[in-house]
Amino acid sequence: MTSWVVVGAGAAGCAVAAELASRHAGDVLVLETGPDHPPADHDHGPLVDRTERLRFERLRRRPGKPVESYEQGWGVGGSSLVNAGLLDGAPPQGIPSEPVARVGAVGRALRGATPAAVPANVVRRAGRRVTAADALLRPLLTRQSRVELRTGVRVHRVRFAGRRAIGVETIEGEFVAADHVVLCAGAIRSPAILLRSGVDTPGVGAGAQDHPTAVLTLRLSSPADPAGPIVSSLARFDDSHVVALERLPGDERHGALVTALLDVRSRGQVSLDHDGAPFVELHQFDDRTDLERLARAASKTIGWVTSGRFDAVADAVAIDDRGTSLDMIASTFSRIEQWLLERPTGHRHIAATCPDGVVTDGGVLRGYERLAIADASIFASVPPANPYALVIEQARRVAARLAVAAG
């Protein structure tokens, strides 16, 4: 029997495996649904145009709005396979980072608009993407290590003896026995596994949050450098930030300014459909103050654009993928609010689906033994920052407590 089964090889799963190994806590088996991808042949920013690296969840941001495909990283490394690797502070131990070396026209214009804008700090080494798996998990996968990785394993549920976890069962019916189970499948899949497992802890799946955004798409006056970084600059404010995108993935003629609300109060939930697949209802802007504060932040960004600071960079600015002009909303605050309500978007930072009370301080599911969660599910709320580094730090803390408790 394996000492520890870690479900998911994203940022949290890699951090948990590394921490358990460093503490000589026993054999660790990491189960990952997706494949182990080769390194990307280009690596200048988000790789959301690489569909082979993505899985698509189903999510509705507001009642009555269409269901959208919500991209998440798929494979060993999780969302670090495809995300921008943007850091809001110091990187976690063992994770390399560096400032973006080349700031393009959009980033320079943003820096000219506000002194708060600085070159983005990203998870890179010598300009190349380093995934959570590269930094934390792969060094452990040696013949001498007690850490093993299996890919292509679709975990369906946790199996119990009474209230004690004894392993996991795959969709194909395979049983993987373990002394301890740690769920790191992400803030959508971890609560879904618990719901399919029939746990009766109140609050599982409740509390879902994401960082809502307001996106201005810039039709660039000159094509962006296809070899340059996509994310170049970041302007951070009290409860929001603005990210400059020099170009869109696969599109050198368009860039963007993405304004995001970081202090979020509205909450949704993850539930299961009739086939047992997860479905997310975010209820974005159910708390009216979220709408008002994002609209104020977006209004500031719109003010920079309409002041002429981006005239040399972009010859048109749109508020949606159909090319609707910024002029349609720029005149009044109420129109900005209506735009955000009609076309809700977000950063894809879903978190807090098993918040305070669902787990103990050590990440153990309340009412159960030897079953813990260590990913973004257990944040009290979506963090007021890019969550990548915080997910790794939290997963390490959970794993350290679990190892100590296990003796």
C-alpha cells in the first residue's frame, strides 16, 4: 500500500509531493489525469492557444448568461503549462523568476499612463517557462526516490472505511489503496471528487470565486513582435490591477489591457450534473460592490486610453470580440457597469470552493480522517493577487502539517 496518494500534478500537487519527500514521509504516488507534455517550442506568455495542453470545464458567470468553456491546464504541471506565470510578489522557494526583459509598445504606454506600472515578474529561467513540475516534481522522479508519477489516471472518487480514507477509485474502476489521500485536482475537480464520493461535510463546492475582469482589446497600429513576451507590464492598485498584453495568443495585430478586481465578495458554487461532471455557477457581481469597484477600476483604465496615451499604439479599441467600439461605453459610469453585467469575463483563477469550515487548519476534510485538500479550493476567498505562488506556499504548509500529524 502506498503511504500517500496525491490526486493532481498541478502546482499544488507538485508542491505537496516535494514537501512530503523532503520530510521522508513515506512513498508518494502522484496521479494525473492528463499527459506529460514535452517543452513548448515557443514560450513567451500564456499558451492558451495550445488546446492539447487544456481541459475545458463548464462555467456560467452570471444567471441567464451562456455557459462558457473555462480553460484549465491539462497535464503534468497543471495550469503552469499554459498560464502567464505572473507573480505579484516574491516567488516561492525553488521557483525561478525574472522580470520581463522586453517591454513592448502596450507596456510602455501603460507605464506612461501611470507610475504604478512596472515590468511584470514571471516564472521563467533564462527567458524559458519553468512549470511547477519542472521545478518541484521532476527532480524527485529518480530510481532512488520514493515519489512516483502516473499519468492518464482519471480519479472518480475517494473510497472510505467508515470515515477514514483508504484510497481512490478511478473512472475505469481501478482501486488505488493508500494510507492518506491528498486532493490537489484544482478548485473545480477537487470538490467534484468529494461530491461523487458522497461526503457529508457541509459547504463542499460552495464559495466559488474568480477575479472578474474588464478587457479592452487594442487593434495595434503595428504588429507586435511575435518573439516577444505577451504579458509585459503590471500596474497594481489597492483592490485591482491592470495587465498589459503586447499581443493576443496567435494574434500579432491585437493587444489588450486587462483590468481585474482582486478583492472579490460574490460567491458561487461547484455542483455535479446528471453525469457526475462538475458545473460552476459563479454568480459574478451578485454582491453589488464587486460591480461598482470593478467599474471604477475599468473607468480609470478607459480614461488612460481616451486621454490619447495609447493613440500611437492602437488605432481602435474594442470592448468585445465583435469589435464593438469603446465609444459605446466610455461616456458614463452606468454604461461601464452595464457592459460588465452583459459581458462578464474573468482571469480563470477560480478558488475557495471548499472554504473555511470545510477543512481544518491543516487541510483535513472535517468529519473524515486521512483525507486532505491542498489546492486553491481551501482558500478562504480568491487571493487578492495572482494566486500561483500562493497555491504553492499553501500546499507546502498543508503537506508539512500532514507529515507531522502522520508521525
